[in-house]
Amino acid sequence: STMGSLLWTLLLLLILFYTFSCIFAQLVTDHCRFATIDLTGDPNAVPVCPTQLAQYWGNVMDSMMTLFMSITGGINWLDAYPPLREVPP
């Protein structure tokens, strides 16, 4: 009974991490794409993200790792959040 509860809890956490990681990664990718288009004027330009933004939030796996590490003490949330602040909603 306890193992079943543990597995369902872990599954719920995984779903939450994945959902919010998709949202953050999409916001960051769109921000980088629009910033690159504004900078170059070329709608086909390859998006370029600032280093820390791409490191923490550049794709779904990095976003999931950032969220996981921030709640388990692997990194400080104050290190991962400032690059995300420059991304408008």
C-alpha cells in the first residue's frame, strides 16, 4: 500500500515537472526567437539565447532538471530565476 502511494506521488511530480518544463521551455524559445528576429530583421534567423537562460531553461530536459534541482537543494532558486525574469509572459 505504501509503495503504491509512493509511485503515484512520483508520477504526479513527474507530470507536474513535465508540464511546467514545457511551458518554461516554450516561453524561453519564443523569447529568444523573437529577440533574434528583432535584432537581425531576418525571420529565418537561428534563435540565440543568453548563456544562463539556455543553460537552465533552453529545452524541456534542462527545465525539468532545473525544477527538480531547485526543490531538492541541488541549485539555489535564486540562481535559476533571474535569467527567467527577462522573458516576458
